Amino acid sequence: MRIGIAGITGRMGRLLAEEVTAAGAELAGGTSRDGSGGFTDVAALAGVSDVVIDFTNAALAQGHAKVLADLGKPWVLGTSGLSDADEAAVAAAAKRIPVVYAANFASGVNLVLALAERMAAALPAAEYDAEIVEMHHRQKVDAPSGTAIGMGRAVAKGRGQVLADVMESGRHGHTGVRKPGAIGFAALRGGQVVGEHSLIFAAGAEHIVLTHRAFDRRAFASGAVRAALWVQGRPAGLYSMMDVLGMSA
């Protein structure tokens, strides 16, 4: 199996390359701005790959979606910070090719997301306020993180809500009292934190905190390669890491 890596010279790209080799697959090469990874555009990379793993930039998502769908190549997408329009392009591509799109490819995070949904369903929103706190390294450019958004979506799903309708992020100034049923977000940036996410259910009589801490990006890379090995031969559709782990409902 030939796996191509979009953005192979980046921090995640280098780890992905190592994990592809460790998994016994063939590294088809990767894209980079200067071509040092073998290719400068994703179309050329896709031409020699069975699957493309993409942890690049949100600005490239729509273009990559079209190219990979046109070429019929499976896509493992871990880029964060996608807009609604970007996600619509991903969903459109998934009607033509299999796409594994996940906020986080670490197995532990996906177990946390599954627990978050079940806890949200069991804890009444009127009594348990949901707050999500995340921290990442100072170089991260988007906030809240994709994983934090994933947590919020899991809570909203468990409550029968749509996250966009109840999300409160970056509170500042005189905000008034907390809205009933809101899902709050706080984003911290500093140092070289790989990723820390905590989901807090706060009631009058108790607090429940669900936390995941990542100490090595390799957890994300190995999960993405696992997804690439899994997705080959699947029918067109939008899949998650839950599907890869056999945890989808």
C-alpha cells in the first residue's frame, strides 16, 4: 500500500512518514512548498498514492477536496480550523471518495469523545453546565482547537443540540449570566504543550472533569496511519476515527 503525505516536511509530516514505514506500508512521498518532499502539489502526489494523509492548512482543504475527489483517491484529513465552507467541501468529496475526517486521531481522545457524548446524555443540561478548556503550544494558529470543537459536538449530540446554537467562546467584558444549556470554550496558548483538553460538567453539588493530555504527537500520527490502512477499499463516505476503531453507533 502506497501512502502519500501532504505537508511531509512539517512537524506532523515527518512523524507520519516514520509511522508509515513502521506500519510496513510504502511511503509514496509527500508535498512541500519547495518540492523537497518529492512533490509540490497534491495532484501529483495522489497520482502515485493509494491513500493521501493530510495535516496541512485549512486554506488548502477545499482545493485538496476537489483534487482528491476528481482522482478518486481516499483521503485521511486531520487539518484543524476548517470553516463551514471547508467542511461542506469535505462532505461533498465524501460523496465520491472515502474520507476519514477527525478532530484528533489519537485513540485515547476518541474514547474521551465517546464518553463525553454518553455523559452529556445522562447529565441534564439544566443542572450540569458544560465547559471545555484546552491548551496548546504558542505556535498554534486556530482556536478553539479541533479537538475542543469535537468535544463540544459530542456534548451537543448527547444533549440533542446543534453546537453552533449553544457555543460560547472567548467570553470577555460584561457578558451577563451564563445562558442555560450553553457549551463554553476557553483556549490557552503557551510554551510547547502538545495538547491538553478538559471537559467540565459543573453542577451545584458536584463537578465532573474528563481530561486528556497528549505528550507526544506520535499518538496522532500512528492513529492517522491506522486510518489510512483501514480506509483503502471502503465505499465513498465520510468516516470518523470512531469508525476506524469500531466504535461508531
